[in-house]
Amino acid sequence: MKKIFQLSIMLFLGLILFVTCKKDTPAPTASFTTKIEGGVVTFTAVVTGDSKYEWDFGDGSYINTLKAPVHTYNQIAVAVNFEVSLTIKGPGGEVTVKNSITIPAKTKMEYLTGGTPVAPKSKKWRISSGAPTFNINFATATFTPNYKTYPGGILSAVGLSQVYGDTFEFKSDGTLKIYPNGGGIFAGYVYCALNGVPNIGNAGGSGLSYAKPFTTPAGATFTINENKNFTITTSPDGVNASAVTYSNVLTLSFTNGGFLGIKDFSSECIIQSITDTQMIANLFVSAVTPPGQVGKPNLVLNVYFEVAP
């Protein structure tokens, strides 16, 4: 009986000590800061009394249990807000704090290169052989009328299959590297003829050619121009020339011999649309021979590009 009494006393004292210790242990406190770089966010927790971390990033991803996680959000064309919560569990209980963060819209530089000047990357693009169409339009203010519409892989049918192998690497530091993987580069026939450039000439009478060999220009750079009023002198009929302004467009302009897609008298091009994997560009080409308006674009190629491996 005495032993039972002593055991009861010990259990009672233990219970008192447990309750007292729990009562004396302060509840955890928590806050956190964020560093947002595009879609990549670095979270830093400032806590006391912690033993377990539970992060909910607000985008449907799994709960993260790291102290200072780095999380990547999927960026889209508009800025998006997310509510992030951090739950801290410790000996003194648990606490949850919430903050709203804004993930900025993906920039054109990120679509084109995969990175930013702060977090540089690069991306290679090539003309898509599997595009739905390969359109040639007149270089008018509205790109109409249509000159000809071909299947997307038409260049192979007219002896220019090498075009699909050549790639254009855009780097987020503003530099451009062109890889003539087919041994040359897509080019305008008149441009080649008047500049003495060896080429596979005038495929199918289209005014398009393949210049071979081709040396990648050193130090080529590009600039992304958003909402630009782009003015260029064109000659849709090859006889009369006048300035045409394309208002509020996205263009790529180049220096030091850079260009996209096709080597011709004009290098600046209009980007009709761009996503992570596809780009549609309007490329200006002059197929006008002397004594016409040589060098002034009369045609515009509507070309699909895809990301190259």
C-alpha cells in the first residue's frame, strides 16, 4: 500500500512539473522576408522557439519544411499575387504568419533568352519545319495582300532544308551567337547576288537562297524594343518606295552583323508573338533586282521559330 501511495505521489509531482514546464515555455514567434527575382523567390524565416517549419507557397505546390527555401513560381504575361503562409511548431505551441507577394509578369527578355541580365541564361531558336504555314506577304503597312502561302516545311521542298538546322542563340546579356549548322545561312537571293556572297540561288524563283559558307559575326548584339513605332522604307511593287510605320510593335534590332532568321538588307524584324517555346516573326526581304528599288524590302516572311535543343 505504501508503494502504491509513493508511486501516486511521484506521478502527481511529474504531472505538475510537466504542466509547469509547458506553461513556462514561450510560444514560438515568426515572420519572414522575401527576395523576388523574376519567378524565383528566396524566403528567409525569422523565428523563435522553432522545431518544425511548414511553408505553403500559395500556388498549390507541396508543403516545404526547410528553414530558408527557394521556390520557383510559374510566370505568365501578367503579374500574379500569392498568399504565402509559414507555420512554426515548437515546444511552446505553434504560430502561423501570412504575407502576400507579387510575382512579376514574365518579360520579353525572359521569353527570348530564358533569363535576365541579373540571372543570365541563353536560349537557342531555329526556324520550325513543322510550322502550320510559311507565309510570304507584301511589305505594306498591313502585310497584305498575301503573296503566297506554303506549308511550314516548304524550304526542304525547294532545296533549302539546311535552313532548319541553323540556330540563333540569344543571351540575356544582350549578345547573339549564330550557328550555321548546315554550313551556311538562310539569305535573300538578291542580297547575295549584289554582295558577291556564294549561295544556292533563288530557290523555286522565290528570291530566297542559302548563303554558304557563312561566318558567324563577332560581337553581334540585339535589343528588344517594346511598343515601338517602327518606320522602314519599303517598296511592295519594286518600283515605288515610301516609308511605312508599324505602330506599337515589338521588334528586335541588331548591331555588328546580327539578324534573326534570314540575312538580307534589313535586319530589324517585328516579333508578332513569343512564348517560352514559340516565336513568330515578320522578316523583311528585298527580292527587287536592278533597276528597281534594290535593297528596300518588297516582301515580308511570316516565320515560325521553335526552341532548339
